Amino acid sequence: MQIVFAITLALLCAAGLVIVIRLVRGPTTLDRILAVDVLVVLIVGGTAVGMAIQQDGSNIALLAAVALLGFIGSMAAVRLVEKKGTHR
């Protein structure tokens, strides 16, 4: 099972690197907002894998709260960009 955890963490790290590149390069504000949202999801996923490795489920509510805050933040940012009418 440790091999599965290691492969999962490696894939999450690789996805994180790709997302950070998208976050830096853009090209639009909406791309950057989406990249931040995906980065939050990757962090939640990595933390969940870490909890599975340690066999500790005491922080599941915290993970759900962080994921929800990331989603709400992304929706608020998209609405703000939509109101301004500028996507760049």
C-alpha cells in the first residue's frame, strides 16, 4: 500500500507543478482563478493521502471546510471579474 501512496503523492506533486505554471503564465484572470481553485483541491487531496498514510481521520471536517472555502472563494472571484467585464 505504501507504493500506492507514494505514486499518488508523486502525481499530486506533478499536477501541482503544472498548476503553478498555469497560475504564473495566465493568460487571463479566469485562468489564474481556476488554477488557484485546482491548487486548493490538490492540497486537500495531498493532505487526505497524508492522513491515509498515518491512518488518522481526525481532520476530515477540516479538509471539507478548506475545500468549501476554496470553492466559495473561486465563485466570488469569478463573479467579481464578471462584473468588471475585464478578463485580462
